[in-house]
Amino acid sequence: MSSSASSFVNGGISFWYADDGIPVAREPLPGDATADVVIVGGGYTGLWTAYYLKKAAPFLRITVLEQKFCGYGASGRNGGWLYNGVAGRDRYAKLHGREAAVRLQQAMNDTVDEVIAVAAAEGIDADVHKGGVLEVATTPAQLARLKAFHEHELSYGEKDRELYGARETAERIRVADAVGSAWTPHGARLNPVKLVKGLAATVEGLGVVIHEMTPVTEIRPKHAVTPYGTVRAPYVLRCTEGFTASLKGQKRTWLPMNSSMIATEPLTEAQWAAIGWDGRETLGDMAHAYMYAQRTADDRIALGGRGMPYRFGSRTDNDGRTQQATVEALRDILVRFFPSLAGARVTHAWSGVLGVPRDWCATVTLDRSTGLGWAGGYVGSGVATTNLAARTLRDLVRQDSGQAGRTALTDLPWVGHKVRKWEPEPFRWLGVHGMYATYHTADRRERRHPGTESSRLAKAADRVAGRG
Ligand SMILES: Cc1cc2nc3c(=O)[nH]c(=O)nc-3n(C[C@H](O)[C@H](O)[C@H](O)COP(=O)(O)OP(=O)(O)OC[C@H]3O[C@@H](n4cnc5c(N)ncnc54)[C@H](O)[C@@H]3O)c2cc1C
């Protein structure tokens, strides 16, 4: 396998832009303006929020302000796992009781189908294939975690998931050394850029105003401030996820965590025959520093993992370029999973940022005294979660403005959740790098010394990082 051929692209935002190129940006904000709702950030959160608000109340004047172009962030770079995971569910069970967390999980299960249904209704062809999620274990310690994870998910009311042994796993996808897997139907593969582009065009068609190349430098009650003018609105919704730290006063709110991906060249029929993967499930594993992958619509494998997790001072990248060491590490995982692909070419590599709150819990909030709202902190699970968050923001705005009352969504336990800020540097950098170094060491140890107990190192890292 090689990543050094001339056709190898590192960055370019992401592989998902390779076919159509980077979109021509919409007009920036021409000067001061007013709106009923101003949304900062043109990713899934911002665009879904605009979509649902406009659908519910077509008279609302909604403006989206995007620093580059819609889909510039994680929504244009992700692994395309549309699935039912939500960051912080177990913590919400502890804080608000099991029943509340089960409602959140149920809402997430429904959200996978909601995204698929709305995309179909709006004519957005995002290469969706609902093959479920397959998570494999390749060591005894991973298998023990997998079984515990499976039981845990069942306890949240998921009745339709399955546990497979080595043979049944290989019947779906032939991952080398797989000793078992768990499958849930609540997941689909999609092309993230086709979804975000389609959403932007759809909301524009509904009458939402989108200004691109318009960075918001400060958000304060009823104001979104940009170099070109200020948009005044009773509601200002912050949907900036991994970029939040760049806003005035938000440096330590959500830590920008990197995730990186590679894509192979389109694989041949013979290569697919060796691997299987006919069901096009999204594929993950149970390592502490886990991987995630999909079989793309054009028959490549797109595979991601953590790489360099965090840049000092909460800096974010520009064009998705990732380090060569990360490319090599992801390629190693690919070949470890599928040794028959040792000769296949990696054609693309890229990275993006996730938003990580101090307690790793996603939140949706509208501060009724200021009209400021936000949603995010999804960690690595935002493709579906953003949709649920957006419908919740819609309900919160409508409730606050007297257009509607409480709903099942405004009562979900992640609404209005508060969490402390991250530590200042250098503790932030040391903490996150220490955590991922420990995860990698724990994974290596579990591979070399196959006992069934999960490494105590990784458990300790979880506790220190606020995940445990
Ligand atoms: C490599 C990678 C792989 C991932 N894989 C998966 C996956 O397979 N499944 C899954 O569920 N989740 C995945 N995620 C997470 C998921 O993509 C995100 O949670 C989700 O896209 C977040 O959407 P968002 O709209 O909140 O944020 P973003 O998509 O990041 O959008 C934020 C937008 O705000 C804009 N912005 C930021 N600051 C400003 C400002 N000051 N002024 C104006 N505009 C601003 C940005 O340019 C950006 O367009 C992945 C993330 C990455 C990076």
C-alpha cells in the first residue's frame, strides 16, 4: 500500500469534496442587518435548525452566518456514520434518572430515520444506505468490552441489536482476528457533503438567508458581530461546535479535538470478494483509541481515528491537512483489519475538529433571559445528533416566543445542561495528549498480552479526562 503517489491528496477540506470541488461561496453579509433568528455556523446543527424553524414558522426571518462555506467544518469532513449514539447519555442517566436517558436514546434511534426521511422528502441524495452499525472486537479484552457494551445498550431499551461470534462476523465483514461483533440496525452510511450541500440549498429554497465568508467575532445578547456589520435579532444561536473556542469569551468552552481520516482508491470486485461487506454497515471497533469506517458509494473504504488529538491553545486547522504520521497510523489500521489490502492505494487524507465539553456531554440550551442559544459538544457523534439538537432548539425558540408550549424534546435531559470550562493551557494540552497516549498504550498492551480484562490504564485515563 502506498500514500506517496502523485494523486494522493492531503487536505482539500476532505475527500468528500474531491468530485465536485470546493463550492463557490455565497455572498458575505453586506452590512448591518436585522432578523428574527440569527444562526452562527453553517454545519448540520445550524442548517437543520434553520430548516425546522422555517418549516414550523415560515414567517420567521432567519439568517445563517458562516465563516467560510456551509460544510466547511465537521459536517463536510466526517465518516458518514448516521447512527444513534449520543455523547453523555450515561451521565444524563446519573443526573436525571434512567427513564430520562432512555427517552434521549429513543429519540436518537428515531432521529436516524428522521434524517433519512427528510433527505428523501427534500430530494437530497446523500448516498444513504441503512445497513446498521457493526462493531468488532479483535482481542479478548475488546470482546469483554463488546459484550458489556451490548448488554448496556439493551438496558436502554434497544431490543433489535445482535451479538455475533467470529463466524457470523466474518459472514458480514472479514476483519482479520475478529473474535466477535455487535450489530445494531440504528445506523446508516451516507456521504456527509452531499447531505450538508443539499441542506443548505433546501433552507435557501425555503427563504432562509445564508451569508458565507462571514466570520462572527463576537456573540452577545441580540447581536452577532462580524467585520462587515452586525446582525441584530432576538435570538442568536451558536452552532459552531469545534470552532467555538475562536469566539470571544469561549476559549475554554468546548475543546477542539481532531479526528482524521483516509480513503482508499475504489477497490476491485476481487478485493471486495475477499472482504465481504455486502451489507455496507458502518464499521467500528472496541479499541480505546477506536477506529470508524464505511464502504463508500463508489466502493472505497473511508476510515478514521484519532491521530494527533489536540493542538496547543485550542487552535483549529485550515484546510483539513493532517500529519503524515497520522496517515501512516490509519493505513496501518486498514491493513491490520484487511491484510489483503496491503497493495491498495490510499488516495486521500484529511482531518477535522469535534467539540468536546469538559464532561463529554452534548447539550442544547436556550437562555431565556438573553435569547442566546447553542447546541453541540457532540464529541464524535454528531451526524444524527445535530438533527435532534436542531429540532430541540426549534422547540425551545418557539416555546420562548410563545408560539408553542413544552414538547417531548424540550423535556429531554440534555436541555440546559451546564458544565465547567476546560483548564487553561498547558494543562488542557497535557491532559488530552496524556489521555490519548494512554489509550494507545492500553490498546498495544491488550494486543500483545491478550487477557480479558480491559487495561486499567485506559480506565484511569477515562477518569482523569472526565469521561468515566
Ligand atoms: C473527521 C471527523 C469524522 C467524524 N465522523 C463522524 C461520524 O461518522 N458520525 C458522527 O455521528 N459524527 C462524526 N463526526 C462528528 C460530526 O461530524 C459533527 O458532530 C457534526 O458535523 C457537527 O456539526 P455542527 O454543525 O455542529 O458543526 P460543524 O459541522 O463543525 O459546523 C460548524 C460551522 O460553523 C462555522 N463557524 C465556526 N465558527 C464560526 C464563526 N465564528 N463565525 C461563523 N461561522 C463559524 C464553521 O466554519 C462550520 O461550518 C466526525 C467529525 C470529524 C471531524
